[in-house]
Amino acid sequence: MRLTVNPTRMELLRLRKRLQLARRGHKLLKDKRDELMKRFMGLVHQIKELRLDVEQELEEAWKRFLVARSVGGGEVIETAVSVPTRKTFVEVEREQIMNVVVPVFTLKTEGKLASYGLATTPAELDTSLVAMEKVLGRMVELASKEKALELIGDEIERTRRRVNALEYVLIPNLLETIRYISMKLSEMERGNLTRLMRVKEIVRDH
């Protein structure tokens, strides 16, 4: 669709500069989109592997806990873990991936893992708690990567819309308008030349 502008040389120069800028922006956005897609697919691969590991480790930790419960008895295990001495929290930092700010979650712990007497509890409880703590760190890592994937996906969609707007709307409109103005200026020049030749004929005849 042609833009509504006055067909002047000044407007033609302005539109040509705008077209040059639009083409440069289009290339930069396409490069950004392609790089984001590469990062996105890399994260998809990492998340797929990490999720499988987390599911396996979680299943193994839960099996160990069930063994501890069957060996020590449900009441003993419940009493042993009822007063925790370990504090666990998540630290959030931020990093940039192609101008996309993504959170980075890190698991932090304080205090002792075991809050019970070793003489009254089965050894399987110790191994199950160690396994649980390990898988919890992996789950936090997985959440961090999945959030990054979501934010990068949103940015890819925004960049894709901008690329399409430039490629299929703005640049074609600018090209059509430039052709229109060039055609109008050529018509005006031919009209001026015709009038000038007519004036010369009149002057010569007189």
C-alpha cells in the first residue's frame, strides 16, 4: 500500500533513507531471530535431557525413602524428619541472552541435613535425604532453564512479528511509494520540458 506523501524530491530522498534504514533493521532483526532460535533449540535439548535425569533421580530418591520407611517404620521416620535443621532457599540472579533478561535460580542451603539420631533410624533414610537434596538442586536448575526458554520464546515471537512487518508491510510500501514519486517527478519533468519547448516555439515564431 502506497504511503500518503507529497511527490517531491525532498520526500523522495527522505523515503530512500528510510528504506535503507528499514532494510538494515530488517537484516539485524533477522540475525537476532536466527541466533535466538539457535539458543532456543539448544535449551530445548538441554531441558529434555535434564528433565529425564530429574525424573529418574526423583524416582530413585523416592524409592530409597520408601525403603527407609519400610525398614524403620512410618512413625520413626515421621518423628525423625519432623524437626528440620536444614534451611533451603533459592537465590535469583539475572543474565542477558541476546538482550533478553532471564532469571538464574540457584539452590542455597544452611544447617545440617540430618536432624535425628543415627542410632534410631535406618541408614536408608540418610541416603534418601541426600538423594532428595541432590534432585532438588536439579529441579531448581530445570526451572531456571524452562523460564529462560519461555522468555526467549516470547522474544522470538516479538522479533518474528517485527521482521514480518518490515518485510511484508513497511519495505514494500516504501518501495511502492518511491516508485510512485519517481514516476510523478518524471511526468512533471516531461511536462516542464514540453512547456519549455512550446514557449521556445512561440518565441521563435514571433
